[in-house]
Amino acid sequence: MTANRFEDCVKFHTEIQVMEVDFSNVTFDVSATVHQAYDAIDRKLHDTGKKWFFLVNYLNCQIMSEAWIAYAHRGKNTNLSYSLGSARYAASSDTSEEILESAKKENFDPNLFRARDDALAYLAQLRSEIPDNEFEQRLVPSVPKEIRPLSERVTFHPELQIMEVDFSDYIFSRSADVNEFYDEIDKQISATQKKWYFLVNYKNTEILPDAWHSWAVRGGQLNSSSSLGTVRFDPNEKTKEDIKKRAHADDFNPNIVATREEALARIKELNHK
């Protein structure tokens, strides 16, 4: 299914500030399908420059297990950035159960309805609860107006022979995210024509399943070609365990510590071996 197909599924009802998405008869079989859909939705939302109430038609929609992680992640990000409130209708029992389970994990209200009119009535109620003098302010999207350039996330400390990478608060959703970031790192390291100790900040970093293979490949290539030794610090528990599993499978030392100070001390030890 192409992005154009999903772009045709998005309609804006400006008179009631509702964005309606028609997922009827769609099967999200793999994560790539999810990304195609949400790329189209996000583009259209971005073009409006506003937040909207979300109305989602799930009639005969199926979300397969292979796609659920990507679906939950992309849906959450879109809602946080652009939604004034969401209502979902006509979902099958299986899809409803999955949405309910995801709602528990991600702490959001599933707002499931049988009919479109009931979902619209709920959104109208939400709108009525917003004072008119506040409504225009609520329409401002929550997406950052300026995204920190990747080039600013790579820092060299020549006196310490350290190249520092800041992955903090970054989400690697898929291969494209990994390749974009590692292309930038490769470019900056190549310009130095040197090898470096790598100091990597993993605070609040997420590496989703679609991104792991590329992350492992690109990280392995970069370490082989340009690293004198790598130390990672401050990953969350899930990322830490994932890195350890990858390290075991690919036979490298994960070198994970809690703080930047500990990481610097570890690099100093490596430098003196």
C-alpha cells in the first residue's frame, strides 16, 4: 500500500476542528505499513500548523502482532504532538482488545465507540469543555519548532582523544533514523582522519525493533573503522538489556556505566592499557 493511499484516508472537518482518519479495511501487517500511514498523516497535520480532534474509523481494520510496536509508538507521538483528543469507532473485538491493552501500557484513554455519531458526540463534548478564549491557544502543535541538528550532537575533545555522541532523548524508530545519524557521525570523523575513543550518551534513548539491525550494523562498522574504544553511559533498563544482548550476540564489550564521569574514567583506563 502506498503513501498516497493513506493520504487519501485523511480528511479535515474544519468547522468542528476534527481530523478524520479512515483505517477501514486496512491491514497493518508489518511495521513498514504503519510508517507509510503515519508519514502521510504527520505530513498532512504538519501542513495545517494546528492541533485537531482525532476521529479514527477502525471498521474491519487489522493490526498484526508484527506491527503493534511501531503502531503504538507512531500513534503516541502523533497524538502528543497534534491531538486535542481522540475517539475511535467500529473496531473489531480483537482490535479493541489490543487498543485497550496498549492504552493500559501507555496510560491513555482508548475512547472506543461503536458508531461514528457516538464518537463525534464525544469529541463535541471535549470541544465544549474548552473555553472559547483558550481554544486558539490550544491549537498550537506541541512539536518542537526547531529540531536540534544532528551535527550538534557530535563533539570532539582532542585533548582527550574523545569523540562524544549525544543520543539522549532520541528515538531510533527505523533504519532511516539510524542511517541519518550514523551518516553524520561518519562524516565528522572522516574529516578528522583520526581514530577516537567513543563516549556515548544514551539517556532516554529508545531503539525500536525496526531499527536494531541497522543500529548494530552501522555501530559495528563505525567502531571497527574509527574507535579506539567505546563507553556508553546512562541508558534506561530496556536499552541497557538490549545492548547487552546485542553485545553477546555480536561479540563486543558493551562497556556500559551509569554516568558521564564514570564513562570518562573508563576511557582513561582504556587509554593507559
